[in-house]
Amino acid sequence: MAPAMTMALAVAGSKWRFAAVSVCLLVVMAMLAESSAAGMCNPNALYPCLRAIQGARPPPPSAQCCMVVRRADKNCMCAQLRSSSFPAQMVNNGLQLPKKCGRTDLGGFRCGRYIFPK
């Protein structure tokens, strides 16, 4: 087989593997979102929102993030935001997620020393 053809097949194979891994990752993330929706307190439930809570000016939450936020149990979400794994900036950004995602029932809900904005 010619070296160029071998290289083309290798690249095509790696793209296929990348696509398969990506699909698997999406399925796992959807399962995590569903477990959070069922009221189970999953420590990884906010994973789809990670980009939306990082930094001083995070991007808007994704549709998948908002789906998780709208379905999350408020006490579970509060516990995740208050965990020691999130720095203060991320907690403050996380408190904004319900409002950004159109969830109104958390406005004014006290989460430890934090309060979800109205």
C-alpha cells in the first residue's frame, strides 16, 4: 500500500475514533443530567456548565447546561456550588445560572452564605 494511502486511512480511523468517543461522552453527560433531574445529588451534574461558571466573564450557559440547571434539585445544586472544589468566583457565577437559564423558583433561595439572585 502506498504511504500516502496508509496515512489517509490512519487519519480517517482516528477521526472515527474521536467521533465515537465524543458520542460516548455526550451520552454519559446526558445520563448525568438525567440522574440530577431525578433528584439524586450527583457531584458531576454541573459538569455541562463548567465553561459558564469559569472566569470573570464566562460565556452564556449552553442549552445542555440550562437543561441540567432547570431540572436540578435546588438543595443538590446548592451543595455542589458550596463544595470546597469551587473557588468563590465560580460559586458567584454558578449562582447566576438559574436566572440565565430562565429558572425563576430559585430567586432569593438561601444557599449557605449565598443567595440566588432574583
